[in-house]
Amino acid sequence: MNVFITRVIPQKGLELLKAAGCTVKQHTEQRELSPEELIEQCRNQDVLLSSGPNVIDAHFLQTCRRLKGIALLSVGHDNVDLEAATRFGIPVSNTPDVLTQATADTAFLLMLAVSRNAFYMNESIKRGDWGFNEPTANLGRELYGKTLGVFGLGRIGSDLAAKCKAVYQMDIIYHNRKPNKEAEQILGARYVSFETLLQQSDVLSVHAGLSPETKRIFNMAAFKRMKPSSIFVNTARGGLHDEADLTAALQQQLIWGAGLDVTNPEPMAPDNPLLNMMNVCVLPHIGSATVETRDKMAIMAAENIIAAVEKRKMPQILNP
Ligand code: DGY
């Protein structure tokens, strides 16, 4: 069986695939494949292991009819038309659970870094500007006892909430499509309307998937309802916030700061004004980027591929 992989993945995943008798071809250039190139590469492949934002739509699926399975190296699957994949009989899997803690850590890191303007000050020092440390200069915001608002309280949002509760005794409120009773019991989290989430959060962290309902839900209308002292964190998908509106909201001091691990587009242009703001931290989509987590993701994706190849149900199938 032939497997095409869109980016270089950890050795542990490759070893599993090879031990199962798969012939693996990896795209090793450090750039995204265009949709046409992806089709060209996958026409004669049996399985696709997709890492990154490759568009897997009805046209792709119809053209690459030989595919017997698609394994995503991510938990997010907004780049895949699952309904079309089901229609064409192609199982699709993702890598949930194994990246929960690493991604929640990234949100926690951003929240803390923004609250103390840490990245910006570190950059200033490198430019030779230590500043004059007056008692009124370099002031951040404390997190202790504040309110964490989670938009999308699933696995990652719950892990962040648990960390915030344990470290800063934060009060947890959340907004979901439907209430998460388990998290309510374990974390004492309170379900609130979107409006209340905006109004009451001191830190608002985004953990929902990108869908037509959530696209640009964090726009000027939303930022206007947030506290001027609040911090906006997004480690989910850049498409959930409107970047121009976020920039304007920060410039107008409608919110205190923002921490972004995801942008729209990615990569963010180096001249993006957000990169020069004291109260903004931007990371290059590294939510799950730890040695341990990426190994687990590669192993999980390989196990899903082997299941598809052996005509078994993929363990992490998204379209059963
Ligand atoms: C995920 O797993 O969805 C990460 O954001 C990587 O894309």
C-alpha cells in the first residue's frame, strides 16, 4: 500500500507504517503543496496522511478515487469536507486527546505572557532598550482569582480551565453549542450565553472548531463587549477571529491584549501591526509542537492508516 505524507513527520510514525509494509512518500520541501500538486501526488496513492491546512474537498476526493483512507495529523478537521468523504466512502481520522495538554499549555503560556507583556519586553532588551524601571512602568495584569471564559469547553478548553483553577483559582465560565455537564461538575464551570462570556471574561480563550457558525465570531461587535482589561487568546483556528477587527480593538484599547497561536492567514506577514504591539504575543501555530506530543500524534495517525489499509475501522474515525 502506498502512503503519501504532506509534511515530514516523526520517525516513530514512519517506522510503524514501514513495519506494516506500507511504501511511504513524504513531501519534504518546507512549503505547502498547492491543491493541484496535492491531487497530482495523491492520484495513485492508497492513503493520505495530511498535516497542515491542505484542502480536502469534494473535487479532491472525486479525483483521487484510489484513496482508501485519510489520516489527519491534527485534531482540527475544518480543512476536510467530511460529508463528501463519507459520500465517496473514504474514512477520515484525526488525532484527538494526545495533544490536549500541549495545546492547553500553549494557551496558558500565551495568557501569562500577555498578562505581563513578556515577549515584547524581551524583544526590547534585545534591541538594547532595557527601559527605566519606574514603579509605574512595565505594569501587567494579575490572573489570580480572575474569570477565565472558555469558548468551546471540550478537551483542550477543559484542560486549560483545570490549570487556571489549580494555579490561579480562577472562576470558569464557558460557552458551547451544548452544556458540558462533566466539566461543570469537575471544574465548577458555569455555562453562560455568548454575550455574558464576552462581558465577564478577564481572559477569553478560544478552543472551538472553525465552522460557518464560528467563522469570525470574534469581530468588532464582540471585542466591543469585552472588558478593557481583558485578554483574548486563540489557539484553535485563526478563522475564528477577524484579524483587522482585533487589531483595531487593541489599538482602541477595547481589550488589554491578545495571545495568538493561530492567525489568518498563516504564516502571518512580518509587517503585520500586531507583531509590534506591546500587549500581543504571536506564535507560529505550535500548540501541539512538543517532541512527546508529536510522537504520539504520528503513532496515532500511523495506527489509523494501518487500520484503513487492513480494512478495519480507523480507531479515531471522524465519519463512521
Ligand atoms: C490541530 O491539531 O488541530 C492543530 O491545530 C494542528 O493543526
